[in-house]
Amino acid sequence: MTQKLFIISLALLAFASCSSIKVTSDKDGNFDFTKAKSLSYYGWTEESDKILNQFDKERIEKAFANEFKNRGVSVTDRDGDIIVSLYIVVDQKTGTTAYTNHYGAGGPYGYYGGYGYGARWGWGMGYSTTSYSEYDYKVGTLVCDVFDSKTKNLVWQGVVSGEINENPKNREQNIPRVVRELMKKYPVAPQK
């Protein structure tokens, strides 16, 4: 059980190293994001709290704090203009690969089993075989929900997901990279 929790806790940390992360977002078109100058963390959902250890949560929160700071939004303990809630989930998936071998019967002037003479373009006795194999992989998904602290309405949601590479060597670099990719969709661009 401990090993399983450790592997799951690496989920977010490693999937940034994969080139195929997917980022989506949605927003409330009536909310003025430029007026939000402070944020408070609502915390992690209960399921995420069980998946991540304290170090990983702190790394992720720090990466979000840096991205919001670059957009003129500071983190406060309470009563921020916006409230940020974070959620992570890991799904086990199965993929299939196919490999096809083609076996032909010689070149264009070879014997093809037909009658006559000359080139026999595309004729002949050939065959193909295709083999299939399945493999398991994990997909990690990080969700950032932003709420208006006055109305308690959801005003922005960013979601990043990708296949997990469970090698923990680059955890310090991967977390900020994943969060940076996600925050590119936030309605306020980083300040120069």
C-alpha cells in the first residue's frame, strides 16, 4: 500500500517530462480577472490529500503562487479576492500497439505465378501479419479551480493531464513546468 501511494504521489511530478500534455480551460466571461490582486487557497480535495505527500503539495502550491505572483496576484491566508482549490487524480489506462510485417514475392520482374512475360507490377503472392500488444500506463490530471470570493462562483478552471513518467529524478523541475503550462491559459498574462 505504501509503495502504491508513493507511485501515485509521483504522478503530477513526472508527467511534464512527457511531450504530450494536454491543457484545457474555461472561464466566466463576466468576471474581471485584472481586479483580482490576492488569492487564498481553499485547500486540496480529500482524495488529492490522500494521494500527495506534504512535500509534493508544497511544491505544487509554491509553483502556483509563483505563477499568480507573475500576474500581480499575491497569496494571503484568508479573504483573498479569489479562492483557489486544487485537485489531482490518477487513472490507470490500457493502450494497444500494432506492428505489421509485409512479406512479398520478389521484385517487379520476378516470377509471380502468372502466364506470359514482362513486368508484373503489383502482382504476386505476398502476405502480411499484424501483431498486437497491450500495455498499461497512468494518466495524471491536475485541476485548478478559481472562485470569486464574494459570490463563491467558479470563474476559471484549468486542467492539465498527461501520461505519467514515474522517474522521480526531475521532480523539482517538472512541477513548475506543468503549472506554467496550465497557467498559460489563465486570462491574465504574466507581467514583464
